[in-house]
Amino acid sequence: MDQYEKIEKIGEGTYGTVYKAKHKTSKEIVALKRVRLDDEDEGVPSSALREICLLKELKHRNVVRLYDVLHSEHRLTMVFEYCDQDLKKYFDSCKGNVDAKTVQSFMHQLLLGLDFCHANNVLHRDLKPQNLLINKNGELKLADFGLARAFGLPIHCFSAEVVTLWYRPPDVLMDAKVYDTSIDMWSAGCIFAEMANGGVPLLPGYDVDDELKRIFKLLGTPTLTTWPEMKQLPSYKEFPAYPPVSLVNVCPTLNEQGRKLLQQLLVCNPKYRLRANKALVHAYFVDVQSR
């Protein structure tokens, strides 16, 4: 730790404090995430171990880089590349006015990061604006892998206690224990709409029932014809039959192709939710790919 000079505290992570710091020799600016190891605890928190193990393997320009791990008797410190702000702070700095090209660029980068994670059998499981970092070059990076999980075949039963409520898909809200990459794609859709609306959350429910009601009022209540597996979910119950709302009214600044992409991400039945590799070749990104 004596290699680094702390500059300022920049936030509280899932399980520790984050500082901006400078390497005394190279002068490189980094982020230090410090995890306290209490005597009563059984070693390093599982979320920290998970993040370290996964990020050691995930090397991609749209995934935050873990440089080093420093360990002492009472503290674990992870050394990350430094990013200037997260997406939530970016929204605040724009005062509700995110231009269309920036929305397109950030969404494309989010999908590139997700496609890489999913291709390497990693589910993030906690996508939200606070966990997407933006550096001074306008690069977006997936961060905070404390709830992430590696998956394989067959897919085992996972916890439904994942993903911040506003970004949690309806199948997980109804306590699905088996899910796949579609969990992250729903969250990506919610973030896409939030970016297009200048940082206004799409589905800010106050509990699980309210979140489901907001989803169904937006997309229309699914039926057992459109989603037959819904009835087998542990917390399934019948909801009123709400009609869908036009996305023109929901995200008026998105162009037609943007709305089509959003529609394909926000699908209640996870089987039909667009995957990251398919989303990346969507017509919405045609001019991004040609640059």
C-alpha cells in the first residue's frame, strides 16, 4: 500500500470504500477498493472473492480492469483502473439532456461488454447506472462484479435475490431460480430507456408487486399463451390484463430503430429476450459499425 498515495474518497462500494489514488512511481491514477476484514468474519467476503476471480479472467476494454490485489491481516485492497464517473453521475452532470449519439455509443459499449462476459460464461446480475463507469475518453465499462456468477451447462439454480429492483426482470421478480444471460439483457433494456430519457428511471417500483405492476402496465400483462412457463414460477399470481403502451410515448427521443431494439430487450418471457450478440448487429447501430 505504500506504493500508493490516496487523493480522495470517491464512494462506498458493495463491501468497502473506494479511493482515488496515485502510484508514487508511475504517477498513474487508480481506484482503490478497500475491504475491511473483521475478526468475526470468516476471511474475505465471498462477493470480493467472486469479483477478484472473475475480473482476473475478464480482459476487455468495456470491462473495468483489475490491476492488482493487496492483502494484509485486516484489509484487502483491489487496485482498479480509474474512471472519472459512473453513468448515474454522468446523467446528473447532463441535467437530463443526453444527446442521441451518446446514448447510442454508451448502449453499444454496454452490449460489447455484456457480449464478452456472456461469451465467457459470466452473468453480471447487478447492472444499473451506478455500476457502469465512464472514463474521460467516453469509454463505458462494466464494474462491480460482486454479484456476478460464472455459469455452465447444465445451468444450476441461482439466487433470485439479485439485481437492484428497478432493473430486475419479471421472471426473477417471480423468484425464478433458473435463468441465463437474459437477466442482464432486461437490465440493459431498462438502462437504455433511462439513458434515452436523460437519466429518468423507467420502472422505479417501491416493492416487488409494484415493480411487476409497472412492467405489465408498460408492456402489457403476459398471458399463458405468450409465456406458458410463467405459471410454474414460485411467486406467480394473476395480474389484471393491462394493455401495452406505445414506446413512442415512453421514449420520445429514441428513433424508430432504437424503439425496436428496446422492444426486443424488454420482453417478459426470457426465452424471447434479445441476446447481446444479436443486439450488437441490430439496425440501430448501423452507423456505429460503419465508423
